[in-house]
Amino acid sequence: MSATIPESLVFATGALAAVSLGLPLLASAWPWQARRIGLLGLSLSILGLLATIGLFLDAAPGMDAPAVRVGLGGWEAPLGVTLHLDGLTLAMLLLNALVALAGSLYARGYIRGSAEQRQFWPLWLWLWGGLNLLVLSGDAFNLYITLEIASLSAVALVALTGDTDAVTGAMRYLLINLLGSLSFLLGAALLYGEFGVLDLTLLGELAGDGPTERMAAALMLGGLLMKAAVFPLHVWLATAHASAPAPVSGMLSGMVVAAMFYLILRLWLLIFAPLGTPALAVLLGLLGSAALVWGSLQALRAPRLKIVAAYSTVAQMGYIALAFPILILQPAAWPVVVFFAFAHGLAKAAVLMGAGTLQKAAGHDRMNALGPVLRARGRTVFALGLGGISLMGLPLTGGFLAKYLLLEAGMQGAADAPPAMQAWTSLWVVMVALGSLLATAYILRMVAPAFARGERDPGVPVSAGMEWMPLALAAGAAAMGLAGAPLMHLLEHTAGVS
């Protein structure tokens, strides 16, 4: 990370996350403050975005010095908890800030006047703060703690309405989260027992390709794959999305799933890269291909709009799984994978929030009865379409640039691969292209009724934030195709990652 990044800004970012965790505690201790916690949550989201943009602008010009590491309380590794900031961390903080701010503005209209308003904002801030602390954490045990903070907050938000579907979806999500967290913790314990440290940088210096590292990798990465809803570990996703409030669905796909991917990538680059083998590349490639096909087919036949969007997340995570075989052959391609995850996070949050707006206006999200509302709400349909074309990977969007770079890295990997791997790597390139065609089919299914003839019924009124925030996120995802160079520069020149 560039030496020009002041450590005071690193401390400010960590303090901001700590405040976002402490505020819900204060609100629960003094319930009379809960009426204003929505405004405080919005203010924190704005401050978080400004602080992260400040870090981004300061870091982007040059990235030649080591990453910034700050030991909390003056205790350095291996005894203390360390904040770790580099280009990868900063990219995830920026994604968190953008989605959290848009989600906060959206949620103010979505839950206004509802019985769940008092509980929503503390949990929302717990989730946002936990994810910030997660991406800043530099040791394995603190990663487990922040995983639990974020996961339990997300489960409670899914169950917020308290109806049967919400509780069922939340309980399934809770079970998967507990299994994933326990698996991650067991892997961290194995590493600590073998090396006596938990700091990720120190572990990267000590770890090799022995049996302990292999078992730890299977446990930690397997647990995170559960939380990231990577096929076939995606069983919680559709029910959780279908029953959760729309801003929560957007945060699950735009931030929570992306954070799990961040951890998988961070652990792989720092600790487990020596474990990469052709057999592992084939396995991950097959899982990614299956995710693309299965998720897309389920999205094409799902009866409800939010479930269509949920299964599209399963399909899009297939790209992430396909990226790891490419990383095994081309380790330097990891910035492309992060760029893809960033564009996907913005686009998916836009699509899910747009689906929530239509559901709120119509009072349901049944695909066969949404035509009148779609035809009457052009702004929301445009947000769905704009976010959708980024997911498809149409030219001039962030999704197009991300998939182009991913295909380029895949073809380079195929050219450099051993003869036995060239056919497999070529297959992964074909699957990336096929995934775009399948995405086109289910995105068109979502928006096509808006262009058919028929009655127009806007449904119940919705707030301006519920219409404009999905459009803003979709525009951000699309704009990355034309203005994504600073982010790629930041990632390509970061130190302390690979």
C-alpha cells in the first residue's frame, strides 16, 4: 500500500466501524434513542463512504510501498489484533460503503412506519460494521469473530418480519452459517496448533503444502463457500432472499456474499496458494460450471421475481468459482476477479432492490402478475435492465469489462497450461461465455412484461429513495466499464497481497 496513506485514516476507518457496532448497543440500552437511529445509520453510511473515498483517492496514485498494518492498542502481531489495509481491502471497503449508503436511503422508505423499524436499524448497523471489521482484520481468529457478527446480524434481518416464511428462511440460513463458521474455526485452530500464530501475514510466511495446511484449507475455504452460496452449498439462498426485506436482500448479495469471496481470495493468496494443483483446478471449474447452468435454469423457471434474482446470484457466483482455476494457472490475474466481484456487487444490489420496489408497489412479486406494475414504473424497470445488462456483460458496462478481462486471463492461462490442462481451461472460457447467454435469458424474463401491451397500474406509492437507489447502483455498475481504470490500477499495484 502506498506510503502516502496516513495511518490516522486507517485508525479513522477502524473507529468508524467500531462506532457502527457501538451505536446499536447504545440504542438497545436507551430505547428512546431508537426513533432516531435510522437517521444516525444514514449519517454513518455517508461518513463511511466519504472516509473510504478519501482513502481511495489518497492511495490510487501510487502503490509501491508495503501494506499499512496497525496493531490495535500498540500490540503488534503475533500477540495483538492487527488492522491490515491494502488495495484489496480498500476495494471491499468502498463496495461496502456504496451499498450501505444506497441501502440506508432505500430502507428509510421501505420500512417507514413498519413495526420492524426499531429492530431494523441496529441490526443493519451491526451487519455493516461487522463487514467493515471483517475486511480490515489481519488475523484468523478476529476474522472468525467478525464473521459471527456479520452472519448473526444477517440472520436476524432475514427473520425480521417474523412470518413463517421469514423464520424458515432465517433458520436455514442460521444452520448453514453455524456450520460454515465452525468449519472455519476448526481450520484456524489447526493452523494455530501447527504454527503458533494466527496473523495472516505470518501464516503466509510459515505455511507450505503439508497435510495440516491441506486440512485447514479444506475446512476454512469449505466453510466460506457455504456462506458464499457457491453451488452445491447454496440451499439457503433462495428462501432467505425470498423472505427478507428488499434492502436486506440487496446487502446479502452486494456485500455479504462479496465479503465471503474476499476472505476466500485473501486466504488463498496469503496462505493456501502453494496447495493449488491441476486436480483442484478441475474440481473448482466443474463446480463453477454447474453453478452457472443450475442457477440460470432455476432463475428461468422461478415463479417469483426475488427468487429469480436469488438464483441469478447462484449463477453469478459460478464465475467466482471458475476464476480460481484461472488463478491457479495465472496467479497475477487476481485483480480481474476482484473487479468482477465489485461490478457484480453493485449490479446485484441494484437488481434486488429494484425487485423489492416492484414487490412493495404491487403487494407481491409473482412473475405472472407483475406486468401492469412493470409497465407503469419505467424508472425501476430501467434500473433492473441497467443492472441486468451489467450482469449479462454487454459492452460498455462493468460486467462486460470484467468478463472480457476474465476471458483474456483464461485464454492466457490455457496457452501457458500443461497439455493435460489446456482442454479444461478452454472449457472454463466457453462456460464464461455461455453464462452470459443464460444471464441474458433470465434478465429478459424479468423486464420483458414492461414492453408488452396491457394495462398500467403503478400500485401503492413508494418513496423516491426506493426508485432512485436501485438506479444509482445500476448506473455505478454500468459506469465501471468506462471509469474502472482507477480501481484496476489500485488492485494491480497493491502490495502485501500476492
